[in-house]
Amino acid sequence: MVVLSKPALEQFSPIKTCKPSSTTFFSNIPVIDLSKPDCKTQLVKACEEFGFFKVVNHDVPMEFMNSLESEAIRFFSLSQSEKDKAGPPDPYGYGNRRIGPNGDVGWVEYLLLKSILSQNSFDSFKEIPNFSCSSSVNDYVSAVRQLACDVLEELADGLKMKQRNVFSKLLKDEESDSVFRLNHYPPCPELQALSGRDLIGFGEHTDPQIISVLRSNNATGLQISLKDGTWVSVPPDQNSFFIIVGDSMQVMTNGRFRSVRHRVLANSRKSRVSMIYFGAPPPRARIAPIESLMKEGEETLYKEFTWSEYKKSAYMSRLADNRLGHFQKQ
Ligand code: GA4
């Protein structure tokens, strides 16, 4: 996807577009300062209202972000044939335009990596040809996993749960099924020719996992859907992280936290590079509404399932599907 000629866009069939959405930036996005003692209350509020927020004053060293970004740019600048040696994703590896196994496409290329947490807390990844799974990935993923766990522990506190580690222990488990993704959205100069429509980089979806931690370079594109269904653009911030509540968290909180629909639109001028850690439970973990979080007489909205059952069902779905629908009661 290095040369972006008009034929390249024409070959991209079907070209997925959407009605031009409002370019108004989401100005009231919750920005949570993790160093403030009252952050737990704000975190809970943000998860209820948006299922999405930005965190600042995190402990992830800037050099981890920068060196992984450079490594990603180096990989995505290789020739198409070199990159293809790292694919197709099964589901891990290099993918170009095709997302998942069921016909979804987007103006994106990516690397999907499986995170393996071994006894000494050092991560390693499935070998990917041409992608040096060097210390930059390991350092970065270890640091963002820690960030995800810190946020989850503050959330457990904010929800007044007896054990702070109810959620974080799932990510820290040696068998945690967490995934890591590097996305590259090449600029699409032909965008103007799309008769005023927007080109879909990564189509709308919710994340199946517990929590996702996203960081991108300073390029626009990410949008989230508000409760009323309006799409709003998230101003990029390369020094901060965006946290996305996933389906499993929505279930564990019996719908109190919102698994947010989000998508990425292609940009006509600037290349967007994002890195996302998807914090997941171990395959055998049971995902169900947590009783202590429910009010007296409150009914459970979801049937319980194991993470491996949910993942299997997710991989049979299309990106935009309401995957929790199958697990909703009635
Ligand atoms: C969305 C969140 C993560 O990127 C991902 C995606 C996965 C994939 O790209 O292989 C899925 C998608 C995601 C949800 C439904 C299925 C699976 C593509 C798809 C159509 C890695 C994940 O875990 O679920």
C-alpha cells in the first residue's frame, strides 16, 4: 500500500464510504489525570457516560511510544511483497485492507500480535517475518498493560468493590488472551474525488475484550459514537492514551459501563499510525455480571459465557454486528 494511485483506489472494491460526518471535535471528552486522588470517580463516570476517555499523567515513558512508532513505520514502509511475508493474519500477522475473516474491508494495513505473558512477566510475541519483535514491542506492551491494570484497579475502587484486582487480575493472568495491534492508515489523496463522502479506514465496531488502550500519532481519524448515535471526532494527542471500554466490561458491570462503538476515517493528507493493546481475560474465564455491582432486585441482562466462547462467536461476526446481542437475556 505504498503507491496510492487512482487505480489503487478503484481496485479497492468495494470502497467503503460513509456519509460525511460532522467534523466537530469532541470537545468535552473526559480527560482524566491519573495522578489525582479523585480520578476514580471521574473514571467511573466516563465509563458510564461514554465508555471512552483520555488519560494524562500516565507512567508510560515517551521513548517507548516513539521507538515503537519508528519500528512500525519501518515495517509499513517495506515493499508490499516483504510485508506480505508477514501475513495473511490467521488471525495474527500482517493484514492489508481485509479485516477479520468475514468480508470486512478498510483503508488500513496492520499487524496483529498475540501477547504472551510468561512467568517472569516478560512478553514475547509470535514470530512475525520482517517484524523485529524486539524490545520496543515488549517494553511498550508491558507498560500499557500496567496502565490498563492501574485504570482497572481505580475503577474497581470507584465502584466500591472489595477487591481492587477483580478486573486487573484477568489481564495479569499468565493465560490472558490479550492482543496487540499496529494499524497504518495511509493517506488517501483521492478522497476529494469521493463526491464528499468519507472513506472508512476501520469500520464501526465495539471491542470484544475488557479494555483497550489506544495511542496514535498526531493524525485525525478516530471517531466515537455517543449515546444518541452521533459520531464525534476525537482530537489526536500523541502524548496521551485513549481508553476504550470493551464488551466484556459492559457485561461484568451488567450494562452500567458502556462498550463504545468507534471507527476510523481515512485522511487525505496524513498517515495515521495507531497502536492498541486489547486487554482480555484467559480463555476459560467466566464473563458474567458481578453480583456485588448490582442493586437489590436488579436483573442480569446477559447470559454468562467464557471468554473463549465469546471470542469464537466474535470471529463469526461482521465488524459492525452487535456481538453482545446473542448473549442478551430474552
Ligand atoms: C475488533 C477489536 C480488535 O481489533 C480485534 C478485531 C478482530 C480482527 O481484526 O481480527 C475482529 C474484530 C476485532 C471484531 C469482530 C471480528 C474479530 C475482526 C472481526 C470481524 C483484534 C478483536 O479482537 O476483535
